[in-house]
Amino acid sequence: MAQQEVAEHIAQLRREINYHNYRYYVLNDPIISDAEYDALMDELRALEEAHPELITPDSPTQRVGAQPAEGFVKVRHPAPILSLDKATSGEEIHAWWERVSKFIPPDAPPPAWVVEPKLDGLTVVLHYEDGLFVLGATRGDGYVGEDVTANLRTVRSLPLRIPVTPNGPQPPHRLVVRGEAIMRIEDFEELNRRQAEAGEKLFANPRNAAAGSLRQLDPRITASRPITLLCYGIVEADGPVPPTQWKTLTYLRELGFPVSEYIARFETLDEVIAHCVGWIEKRDTVPYEVDGLVIKVDDLATQRAMGMVGRAPRGAVAFKFPAREATTKVLDIGVNVGRTGVLTPFAYLEPVRLGGVTIRKATLHNFEDLQRKDIRIGDTVVVRRAGDVIPYIVGPVVAARTGEEKVYRIPKVCPSCGEPVVSPEGEVAVYCVNVACPEQRVRRVNYFAAVMDIEGLGERTAQLLVERGLAQDPADLYYLKREDLLKLEGFAEKSADNLLAAIEASKERPLAQVIAALGIRGVGGTVAQLLARHYRSLDELAAAGREELEAIEGLGPHTAGAIVEWFANPRNREFIEKLRRAGVKLEQEAPAAPIEGPLVGLTFVITGTLPTMSREEATRLIEQHGGRVTGSVSHRTDYLVVGEAPGGTKYRRAQQLGVPMIDEAQLLRMIG
């Protein structure tokens, strides 16, 4: 092959590979298999090795990471990379607009606003010349940043040449784009899992992980981290670009830049405010960290004419969500005893406002986590609360230590009953194995009542029943009498009768519900449903051996072992007999008939946000038509159902295994 032909073939390979990178990392819509992609890369590498003089900066082979740098070079931005004023309520948004609207020129078009996610990552400034990525810098102080070009080249979602597609718009000779380097939550959790396995330092949150990964002197480290990118603005251009923010986002997307799908345009401020307030509840449905929304005047000429106040533009404001994190002090460390005997540490905190509520306690997960994070009594700590999740401690602020903090020692006896605790080999958990432990009894009674839908029996009532000796185990609930309840604090005749009626009604619950209520370790609602499909009665399940249970698809060896051990315990067998004598239904009325439907025998995994239904609704729909849904992609997965912003781990795993990917519409067509 002549030199000119080689050069043309290499250029064509680069265009193809860059296009497939764009479809995979930006659109999440690949059109070739991993094997085909690898073949293209192998061919390109071989040609470049044979002709090193033809290697160019935009070649996909240059993403793997250059040699370590000695330090970061400072870069002056072509225009200030400004921060924004903030608002935290609809009233404050109104106040912002009342202040800044006075600066709108009289000949400006009617106002409209674009609302975008306020991304919690590291701001980057991307320079392109004649379509080629030539420089990437951090925001720095807004005027001068650091040159991280070599590291940004390793970010797969960043286009090395624009436009990515042949039919994309032609960019001006010089184009500078603003974006945010982020890490999807799912990828962040997987990175921390790998860090923990390797004994490396864990990252506190996705933002720190993205920032720390991008500011590495060795680009090969950055290349190993799951950083992605979202772009949202043009800093400078020496040619024509769109006149509005809304059109700018479309233009960037057409060039091949990744742009958030969670954007909207409004023509009244009331619509903007309603949208922002509604997003406070929606923030946890997004696959990456969003700490607010950015409201921008759509017309860019109007934005510029409105000028700045201090270092913030008047034509934009950040609507900040309630804080997820705060710092406070650990006053003491306590221990809860769960229904299975697991001891769980928690922290008593100096009260702190977070997410609109006052936090006084936070979970510490388990003793291994407590020791790994080295959280001490008296420490200043970072507390995090996301959505409805129980507040937890991210870690200590080590720099704030005075030397008076006390290292916590794992208890050797149960704080509820005083019996020695055990820590089985290979397990993180510490257990109280005393079946008569009062706290365990309360938890078991409360759990059983919740799963069996016994209305009116909460934790306080469970505690009273155990303390008065009326419920040594959950089966004793079925032997309660009216006079027993009337002796308890808070019970009158009507409330006693209502509770007894609820207990009586629970005797007719489906077998799957009874199995789940037993409290076998690892057997929740989903596994209980699976077992009820294979066994007609509790007696049949009790007679099943470990190998038989392990043969059930979806049931792991640990859960199978836990089931066998539970039924082998004489106390548990007596508990079942008490349920039987009380009249609780322990079998299905007829053998479980196989569910029929178009999805019988098919296994699905769901990722991303579906257009018209939640994941729970999609799961129910699939199961109603004979299919089953699991949480992770494996060789047994038949289809990955993909919504907006799919998780990177599931998506890549499906690609690796060749699992077919469908959207919601295709799923509905399969069902008919």
C-alpha cells in the first residue's frame, strides 16, 4: 500500500472509531459490537506502529495516557469563567429577576429562560482549532486554570475532533467550550469498590473522585478512572455561533459534545420556579450528582448586555437544592441490635440542619466501616443525607482533630442482653447469638408485623408487648387477648379491637408473604416470591436441601445455606408450629401454576429512567407477563431495558456479553 493510501486509510479508521466512540460514550447507542470495535482499533494501532510519522493528536490511540508530567502549566482563559449568584427558593428567584431585569436593553426580545442541571463536578475549558482538540484547562480562579490536556484526552466522551458525524455543523476556526468533568454515581461506587479491594484511599463523593482523577500528573491514572463529560456553553468563537442558549445546547450536541438531557426552556418565570421546586424531589433520579439548577436568560446578546455584578453575570442564577452534607461533632457512639442479632453502630451527633431537617443521629453501617474511616468520639465529621436515605457519616475532618478524640472499641458483649458477641469468619457483621435477647425480640415482632401488614402494630407496641412478656416471638401475636392489650399504655377498646382484627386478617396472607416475614437472612420479598413459585407449602420448603435450593435460578449459595440453617433450628420449627396452631395459612391452596405470557423464560435488567413508567412499574409489568427482573447483567440476562441516562456499568457489561438492548417501546411491543 502506497504512503498516500496508508494515510487515507488511517484517517478513515480514525473517523470511524471516533464516530463509534461518540455513539457509545455520548449517545449510549452503539451500532457495532465490541469485537468489531476492537478490530478497528487493532488495525489502527498496527498501522500507526508501522508509520509513526502519521500519528496525530486526535487519534483514538492517543487516549490511553501519556507519560507523567512534572507539574501543571498555568493557562489564562480567553474570557472569565464566572461563578453564579444563588437562590434557594421561588421567592429568591423572583427577587433575582426583579433586581437584574432593570438592565435588559429596551430593544431586547421578550424574556425566556433555559434551565439546566447544576453539575457537581470539575469545570473544564476545552479549546478547538479547525475542529481539533488542542487544549483543555481547569477553571482555576476563573481567570487562570491548569493545563490538563493530556488527561482530558483520556476521557472517552470528549470528542478529539469535531464535528464527530459527517453531517454535523462546521465549527469556526477557533472554538472554546465550557463543560463539567463528572463521574456517574454508579461508576463512582464501582471505583470505590475497586479502591477498597486494592487497599487504596476511598473518595468521599463523585465530585472529589472526578476532580482528583483529572488532576493527576500521570494521565494513565486518569485513563483508568470512569470520568465523563457534559458541556453547556461556548466561551469564545471566531465565527458565527447560535444566538441563544437553547440553540447553543443543540449546536454543541450536533457537533458531538455530550449535553445533559435534563434541560428545559420556559417563557414565564412562574414556570421556571415550578420546574425548579419540582426538581428538589427529582434530583435522586439522575445518574450523576446535581446540587441545583442553573437558570439562564436564553438570548445571549441580552445576557451580555445585562453585564455583571461583582464576579457574577446578572443574566444567570443558580437555584441551589437543600444541602446534602454538613459538618458536626460526634458526641458518642451507640449500637443497635437488629432482628437477626446484627450489631450496627450509630453516632450521636451535635444537632445540625441538613436537607430541611435537624439531624441528631447517623448510621455508621458496620464496625469494619467505622474502623476503616477511623471515626472517633469527639471527631468533627461530614454528615450526608440524600433523599430519604438515613443520614450517614462520610468521614472525619482529620485536620480539625485536637488530640482529645477517643478511638471507639468494638463491644465484646451485646448492649441489650449482656451476652458475648461473635464475629463469624469471612463476615463483616458482629452478632449477638442469644435468641432471648430483648432487643432482637422487639425487632423480630416489629418486622413480622410490618411484612404481614398488621396495621396498628409499630415499634412502640412491639416493645410494650415484649417488655410485658406478651410476645416472646412473633407467633405469640396470634394468641393475644383483648384484656392483654387493654393493659398496655395507649390502648382503649376500639384500638385493641382494631389490632386484634388486623392480626386475625393476617392469617390469610399469601405464602410468599409468610416466607418473607420469617426473617430468614437474605430472604426478602423478591426471594420469597421466588421460593413460593417452587414450593407449595412451608413444609415443602423446610424439607428442601441446600443443593436443591442452589439449583433455583436467582438463589445464591449463601441464601440457600441460610434457609437450610434456619429450618434446622429447633426453636424456629417450634415457631412454625405455633403459627400453624394459631391458624396461619402455611400453604398455597393449589400448586403454583406457571405464569403464562410472552415473556416466560426471559430475564431482564433495567437501567436508566424510562419515559412513562418507574422501574418498579416496569418490573411488575415484566413479571405479570411471565418474565423476571434481576439487578445486574450476567450471561443469563436476555435483555437490557435502557432508559434515559443509563448506568455505565450495566451498559458496558451488556456490550461485553452481547446482551440485546431494548427501550421501553420495544418492551411494550414484545408484550403486545
